[in-house]
Amino acid sequence: KINDKTNVVKITMHDGKPVGFFLGIKADETCTICLDYTIPKYRDSSVGKFLFPKLAELGIKKLVLEDKAVDHDAYLREMGFVKKGSSFIKDLED
């Protein structure tokens, strides 16, 4: 849910055009994902592989996504997220 607590905003560009949008709420070293969207043409996981190291540079060590997008399970697992309870978790320190 995007709200006034959202404090991490990243837009991924390719050839001068926005192709990915990331919004999150960072608390300590954990960032809860509010929005992680990539336009269909670039949904080959390359945006995530570019973005996640940039998030680690901000001091984020863990990403958390509440289980709202069941149809994205395969993508999340491919990107290194692990299902724990009702959330998907990705450690950026690996």
C-alpha cells in the first residue's frame, strides 16, 4: 500500500525511458515493497537484477513482499525470494 510512509522510490530507465518502478517503506535494514512494476517488454528479470544491488547500496539488507500477487510466485522465486508464512522475503546480503 502506497502512503506517506513510502520512503524508497526508484525508477529504472532504459534508453531514456522509464521501464521499472519500485516503491517501498524502509525501516532499519528492511524494506517492505509497496510497488514493484516493470513494463511487459522488460519482464525478463534484468530490471530486478539491476535494481536489487542499488537497494543494497541504500543499506537495505532484506526485502519483504506481502503475499498479494500469487500469480507472481515464479518471478519472485527466480529473483531469490523465499516464501515465509504469508510473505516473500529476499536477503540482499547473499
